[in-house]
Amino acid sequence: MSETRLAVRHDPAADADIPAGSAVLRAVRILEAIAASEDPPPLATICREVSLPKATVYRILGTLEFAGYIAREPGSKVYATGERLNRLAGRVLVRSPSRAARHAILEELAEQIGETCNLTVPQGNSVLYLDRVEVAWPLKASFSAGSCAPMHASASGKLFLSAMPRRARERFVRVSPLVSYTARTQVDPSALLLELESIRQRGHSIDNEEYLPGICGVALPVRNSEGAIVAAISVHAPLERTSLAQVLDFVPEIRSAADAMSLTLEW
């Protein structure tokens, strides 16, 4: 997802230790090239990035596509990461050695504001919950680490979409099915694109009962050292005991936690 990734350049020197004819490591290099690209790359671009013959790359791409690790964009000849690779990346992140440090930051934030706090990352067309700290309130949303939510109907998801380059953002909104989860879910592509531009300008995103009835929330970005959005901290609360305006009052505390969180994410 473009700006939500840390750009990775292929280092030819790193190939010095690759055994001659290693198909596995060649496939890994191809996956890295696809994952690091701002836009889904075509075959010619992938060949250039990995310095391999077209026939070799095409054969490996076919195997990876068959296995579900990559997918061709509908109606085009460009390649993107597939659902199987996205699920694998999500499981690796959920079990990361940095989880203790991340969890401590969420715990401190939850204690400060008295609401449930989440750490999320983009995973394909969904939002993955890496970690969550719930407060001891009788009314709460039911999520756990490893759960997913839709991009267009969640605070974190809309934040990630807003960070995409304009062309990629428009393509996602126009092509993806905008499922209506509640009466407040934004399913009109033009209106959603306007909202995403607004999110891009103000630096935070809200969820006003757009995914779960009676639940509101706000999300702020976690950035890497290059300033790209790689994750988000979101806060959710039931409207029966609070309001969206009250949740928005926590933005300064969430921003401080996001700055601390960025130091724990090695992307």
C-alpha cells in the first residue's frame, strides 16, 4: 500500500552469498520487489529490480500467483501482494519480539484516557489489529489481536487510504466493493474520496458508527523514520457512555503515544 510501506531498495551486493540457481531466494527477491513498489509493478519493472531474465521472472511469478502469494491486478498486467502473503505478514507482526514494548505504550495510553486502545496496520484490503488494550468498562467493542476490519469503514483504514498516492487511492475506492455495515458507512466513492482528502489534511481519521453501531473512534498515524505511515493507534468507545467529541479530545495523548510507538516498529 504505497506510502504505508517502508521503501526497500534491492542491494546487488546482498546477492553475493545467494547460492547459484537458488529458486527460493530468487522468489524472495521478487516478492520484496513487489512489496517495496509504490504502485503494483509490471513484469518489466520486476525484471529490472531483481536483475533476472524475463523468462525466469515470469515462471516464478506464475508459481507465486498459483500459491496465492501474489496476485495480478484485475484488468491489468501488474502484480501486487496476494492474500496468502498478507496473512503471513500479519502473523509475523502479531508475534513480533517488539510486542512487549508496543503493548506497554498502549497500556499507558489506555490508563491515561480510560478507553480501549489499538495498534493497527494495513493488510491487503483490510486493517489488521496487531495489539489491543481494553479498559474495564461493561460496554466495549469485541476485537482481539489478529482481528481485521474493512478499510473504508474504520478509522484506521481510512487513515491508511488517505496516505496512498492519489492515483492508487482513487483506484482502490473505485474498484473495491464498499460494503455498507451500518447506516453511516460511506459507500459513495466520490464522497469517500473527499473524506480521505480531508483526513490527509487534518492528520487524523474518525469512525462515527461506520463499522459497528454504537461505536465511535479516532485513529492517528504511526510513522517510520522517513515519515511514511506504517501503522496507526486507534481509540474506540461506546456512544452509550461517551461521544465522538469527547474521544477527539484525546488526540494529543494519542499523538504522543504514536510518536513513542514509531520507535518500536523496525520498518
